[in-house]
Amino acid sequence: MKYFLAVCALLTIFFLSGCGSEDGFTNQPAPAGLLQVLNAIPDSPGLIVNYENQNVGFIEFGESTGFIQVLPLVTRSLRITSFENRTETLLVSRDVRIPVDNLLTAVIAGTMTSPELILVEDVPPEFADEGTISELRIIHAATSVQTSVNFHLTENDAPAGEPTVSVPLNSTTELIRSEASETSRLRAFDTNGETLWDSGIFPLAASNRLMFVLLDYFGPGDGKVRTVSMTSAIAQNFPNEVITSSSRFANMISDRTAVDIYLGGTLMAEDMLFGDVNQYQNLEAGVYEVTVTSANNIEDVVAETTFTAASGQFHSIIATGLGDSNSVLGTLDDLRRGSTSARIAFTNTSPSAGSVDLYLLSSGQSVDKRRADISPLGSPGSGDVRVGEGMYDLVLTTAGSNAIVFGPEPISVSNNGLYRIYLTDSAGGGEPIQALPGDEFSTNF
């Protein structure tokens, strides 16, 4: 009996040792389909992507999921929901069935009151060995242009010529085949021939399939649309597109009379008193040296840093600190409005407050009973919250605790509004902590 058991054990070991070897069983990847989802609704909050009962992504406007592997050849529900005021709401849904190895791209288009899904299914591409052809597809999902948009794909230095393709709103083209080039350029025009957008120079690689999506644009300059390129990981902007950047400057150093702020050696803000915030100023995208000095004394440097002005973005450059410990905080300012909510940005420049947890409490709520809206909000630091219109109590606690260091301070907001609050020390430095109104908080609360 012992001999029999020993033989069985040896045979088992021999069999297992063959699994996964060259001559034995090799694990094969399970068949799958691919799903990618882009949020193109201009007035939306962040949207939740659900595939059947699985949460597979959370995407803000202009963002996409990466490629998501899903079970193929079965019908599943693609559900898009929003989460506002602690309530999840179904926005739009569709039953989908993705064949093996196919890619389904879902663009969530329209508006919050009239959403729709643009679905594009692509089979795996087949290109000739050492071929020179690239394939691309274009989707028009920009609600600010209700008419068709004419796209012109050319060499960088060539005239626009005749349209490569004309795309109606919330529509997609068939696959467009084009010769690959390192110096391609894509331009969009309205039906009157006015330029809407210009990609600048970009590479169109051979044996590659691309998808470009025209979106609404909320950045600086006169443009109202922008095109993103879908990749396997993200939706990304064109690196050389012709779009400006814009920055404003603020002084939140509570114990200095006034400061000057220089950008790349150019005086951008002069004699700024504590609490001053100037207007946005357009500037060329790029990397700049930021220098904060005492007012009218360029030799007395208070703080300095390097700042990147991103194409198509608004920024705030804020001098902050206390005594001899000062710094420069750069923030990315999202000025896109939401039809179903207000956006409130909070900038913490209070050394006395330090790192805090921030709460916007409805009537009857307390910090003991719910999670913070921003946790933590460092000093210096910035974050924003979307809430439905109404009255709230602003409360700050020491980060990680329920010890209140500010508030409750009542504030009132309306849907579609853009608000900002600067948390600072009192004039001269130290407590009590102040909440200075900014943007559409035109007066104290």
C-alpha cells in the first residue's frame, strides 16, 4: 500500500512539473473584448462608468478610461452615472456586446439634460509589413458648434485645401487612410470657413490607428473647441496645438506690506497688498522662473520657484508664507461651469491653520457624522468641491481629527457658479484664520 501511494505521489509530481514547460501545457490568455469610454459632456461632473455591475472608471470632462478588458460575446449593460450631493444618478445606459479582440469606444456626448452615447466598434487593424499607411477616425462631440465641422489633414506647411472630411455633431467618420508623416497637421473649420482649432505639427505614425475627438474648450483665448487624441491609456492633447496659457497673481503673505511678482524676469504684478488678486493675463505656454520680491525692491527676494504655464489652462500663482518662510503656490484653475452644481475652489495659504480637513455641511450636519469634502488640504495647497446650489456651513478641522479650527461659516452658492475661497492668516500673521472671498464670491459671506 505504501509503495502504491509513493508511486502515485511521484506520478503527480512528474505531471505537475510538465505544466507550463515547453512540451507541456501552456496557459493561454482568456479571450477578451476591449472597452474605452470618454466623457465629452461639457457641463458634467465626474462620471462613473459601470459595465454591468462592475465600476470600471471615473472620468472628468475630457478624460477617458484606458483600454478595459471585458468578457466578449455576451450582452452587458454599459451604464453611466453621476454622483452629486452624495447621490448616484443614472445618466445614460446602453446594452452592448463586444466581439473577441474588438475595441468598443463609447463617447458620452450631449449635455446633462440631453445625454447620448456615441458608440464606435473597431476590429483589429491589419497593416502590410513595412507599410506607410496610417488610419484615423474623427468624432465631433463639441456642443458649442451645432453645425458640421470640416477637418483638413495636411502636411504642416501645406495650405488647408479642400476638407478631408466633414463631420456633423455627435457623429463619427469611417476610417480615413492617410500616408504616414512626421510633419502632419490637422485643422478644423466651421461651415463659414472660420478656423476653430489647429493641431500644429504632430506625427502620424505608419501602421497605426488613431481616434480624434472634437470637444468643447473652456481655457484661455478665443477658441471654443479643442481636439484630443485617444490612446490606449488616456485622452491626450496635441503637443503643439495653437492655444495660449493664462495666469493671474495673488499675494497671501499676511505679514508683508506689499510684494512684486516677476515671471521670467518680467514684472507681472506690482505693489500687491495682502489679499490682492489680479486678473488673468494670457502668456505663451512654457516654463518660467517666478520671483517674488518686496515691493519696488527687486534685490529683496522673498520667494522663487519654477512654474510651467500649460497650454490651454488657467493658473493662479500665489505668494504665501510667514516671516522668512515664504513660497510660491501654483494652482490649475478649472473655469468650466456645471449646470447641475456649483464649483468651489479652496486655496489654503494659512501657515497657522496648517493641514486641515474641509467640510461643507448642510443644515443639521456635524463633522462627527460624515466624511470631509477635502482631506487633507495642506498649507499651502488647493482643492475644489462640486455641490448643488444652496446654503452650507464651511468648517475646517485639524487634519485627521474633529478639532474645529475655523467655522462654521455660512456660504451660499448657485448651480453653474464658479467660486473660490482663500484661507489665510489674519493681517500681520497668526490667528484667527480668515476666509477671503474670490471669483463669484464678490462680497464677504
